[in-house]
Amino acid sequence: MKLTDEEFLRIVGYIKNNYGIDLSKKRLLIEGRLNFTVTDNGYSCYNDYLDDIFKESSGAAYNHFISKLTTNHTYFMRESAHFDFLVNTVLPEIESTVKDRDVRIWSAGCSFGNEPYNLAMCIDEYFGERKAKWDLKILATDISSKALLSAKNGVFKAEDLNDIPKHWLTKYFIKLPDNQYKICDTIRKEVVFKYFNLMDEFSHKKPFDLILCRNVMIYFDTPTRETLIKKFYDATKQGGYFFIGHAESITKNTGFKVIKPAIYKK
Ligand SMILES: C[S@@+](CC[C@H](N)C(=O)[O-])C[C@H]1O[C@@H](n2cnc3c(N)ncnc32)[C@H](O)[C@@H]1O
């Protein structure tokens, strides 16, 4: 079913105003992703569908709509330079400077959980038995309820794990039937998954030692990105780090110091 101009602008405006995502050049993507949902549910036009789902913005149909319009592509060891830097620089710095041994990391826009689980595995490898003396928590947030549900479940296909170090397969995963692997409990309990819209005010109690917002801001326009980076800056601990995707950039004068491509320090 084709979108009318009015329906297209309605969706683009709604998603931009509420979630920051710019879909103004994505007409075919919107049609492709919503077409079946709209027709399968018996609607004869997108407007009637939108009228219904907007009536209950916490309902399952609304969540499905948001999940459909987000792009959740992710994989383990993505932009692995970040994980090398974490292990070689960030964690040794944390170990020598964080006296209360209370460490907060945020994976903002975590999708299916590959990124925060990957962080938890690197941290576990780095600290080994010393980890027992640390309170290390990874907050992982997204707006896609579908991605969050899958992330909490922590089950991945064998082919998703091709790029991780081979010994992690037995160290951090439990083999299931059908060539699937489940994240082990030790790693699972280090990550707290939550719904959080980055357009909302941040009200986290403690500043973060490290924030990752990788491959999320590419979907936002420049003013939205700048406002968000300011919020990330305020939420980062003095001396803490901020990682973005290597295809992304942040403007000068954010307060962050550039350390390496896609790595910033407060
Ligand atoms: C392409 S994925 C990136 C996943 C991971 N960070 C990585 O680099 O592999 C982008 C994620 O950002 C999420 N996202 C988009 N807009 C958001 C918003 N306003 N608040 C929170 N998450 C958002 C999407 O739902 C999607 O899961």
C-alpha cells in the first residue's frame, strides 16, 4: 500500500519530534516496513492505523510501530578499535583512579545487546578474579521494545559469534539446540537493559565513566545531535570517555577532548 504525501509527512514529523530520527528521505523504507502491519490488521489506509496506535502510546501496537521504524543493525566486535582502547587504556585508568570501585558504563542505543555484552566480556577478561572487588554495571538502553526483548533474552545464532575470540564461546556462552548460544549468567547480570528515549531529559544519579553512543546519531540531524552530545557531556564523569561510531563526527567546542577517531574524553 502506498503512503499519501500527508501520511508520509505525518510519520516523518512524529518520529522526528519524538525520537530525533530523520526519516524525511526514507519514504520507501517506511512503506516497506509498515505495509504488512497496516494491511494485515485490516486498515485501508495508513492514517486510520496511525489514529489507532497513537491513542495508546504504551500499547503493543505502538511499540511495534516504533520497533519497525528503528534500524537495529549491530554485531559483536563492531569497530573493534573501541574494545582494544577499552582494555588497553580505559580499564587500566579506571583501575588506578576509581577509588570507590564503583563503575558505571552506558551503552546508549544498544539494539540487540551485542555491544553491552561485548563490553561485559572485555571487562570480565580484563579484571579476571579482581572483578569480585568491583561494582561494575553496564546500563543498556534503546527505544525498540523488540530489540530490548531479544537483548534481555541473550540468545544469538552461531554465525553471530564468528568474530569473537574463540575461547569466549565456551567461557561466556551456553550452547543451545539449533546452533544457538545463550549469554551465561555471569555476563547477563552485569547488564541492565532499559527502555530510554535519548530525546528525554537525562536523570541518571551518577555520572558515567564511559558512554557509548555508536551508530545512533547518524539518524539525527545536526541540531538534535548537538543537543544530545551536550547531554552526554554532562552525564560523563570528569576524566571519563565517550565513544561514537567511526562514521560519525561531533562538532568542535563540545567540551570533549579528541583522543582518537571516535574516542573522546571529558
Ligand atoms: C544501528 S543501531 C546501533 C547499535 C549499536 N550501538 C552498534 O553500534 O552496533 C541504532 C540503535 O539506536 C536506537 N535508537 C534510535 N533512536 C533512538 C532514541 N531516540 N533513543 C534511544 N535509542 C534510539 C535504535 O532503536 C537502534 O537500536
